[in-house]
Amino acid sequence: GAGVSQSPSNKVTEKGKDVELRCDPISGHTALYWYRQRLGQGLEFLIYFQGNSAPDKSGLPSDRFSAERTGESVSTLTIQRTQQEDSAVYLCASSPRDPLLHGYTFGSGTRLTVV
Amino acid sequence: AQSVTQPDIHITVSEGASLELRCNYSYGATPYLFWYVQSPGQGLQLLLKYFSGDTLVQGIKGFEAEFKRSQSSFNLRKPSVHWSDAAEYFCAVTLRGTGRRALTFGSGTRLQVQP
């Protein structure tokens, strides 16, 4: 597609439930990033995928968070046993191999509300 | 500690007035510097970036930013604000020499434009 697509755009879930968020990057973009944006705050880096290399998971806040990506296609971010502090907008960005040369393209995000 | 600081959480200006949004960084070496804008319901859009060279950089939508090494700052400016500029603005950095190129964001400045 023309841009980075994220689904769902909004998700309300009960505390303790698992949720799965999806990101469709731009075709051909080897780099993919997940960020979390809490209300009134900047974006926090969560995880980075680059092609078939092992992902950089250094930003994941707890072991309840995990993400997968098959090759250079779709990525899913899974949050298990959701907590209220997980409420945030989750943003995905993709880029050709070196984003400094080609820039990052961000999706519109998934707004997650844990009640 | 390494950080990106945007000291102004919220700024209100009148349409046609000039604008300056502040950004300071605290890193051992000069990082790559970016300004992004986030409009409601839309993804982050790159306004401009600084890697090296001329310290005054021009961006889209009439924005410019000046890098000042002595002040560790990268302030965003616009000579005459339009109502459509109302949005949230984020300063971001990524360190030179790191492979993953993940961005570190400031907490953002929300701009309100009065008629």
C-alpha cells in the first residue's frame, strides 16, 4: 500500500486480557519499529526489526510484551495480561534499510484502552 | 543521562505571529536531529532534519530550525503561523554510529493557534 497501515485503529480491552496489534509496513521496507505513546508524552521505542536479523527488543517494558515479524512483511505486537498502564497509542514505523537516507514512515497508530 | 527535552508543554500563538519551539538534547556527541508534527488522527510527519553542515535547515510548510552546538539546542521556528499549524510537535534524535536508528523523542509541545 501507499503508507504504513495499522489495525485496529482503536481497541478497548478488559484488564488481564491479551491483545494483538497489527502493522503492515510499506512494501520493500526492511526496517520496522514499534513505539508506544502514552498520553501527554513522547514516543517510547519498543522493538526494531531489520530484515531477517534478530530483532532489537531492548525497549520492551516487560515480558508481557512480544512482537513478531515474518521476513519483511506484517508485524504483530502482542500484549499479554494487559494492565491499565498499557493504555497508550502504539505506533509503527517502517523504512528502507537506512532510515537516515530514506526517512521513517509512521502509521496512524492503534489506541489501546485497558479498562 | 541522555535525553531530549522540550520545555514547553503547551504554546498558544495568534495566527500570523511568529513561533519558536524549543528543543534541547543531552548526549555526549551531537546526534542526528529531527522535528516531527503530529496532527489529530494522523501519523507523524517529518518537518525537517539536521545531520551536518549548514546549521540552519529548511523544512516543509515554511518551518526552519537552527542547530546550536554551544547550547545543545535545535529550535524550530516559523515566521508566520497559520491556523492549520495547530498540532503537536516532537523533537527527536538518533545517535550517530548506532545500527538500529531508533528515534528518541521529546515529550512534545502542543501548539494552539488563536484566530
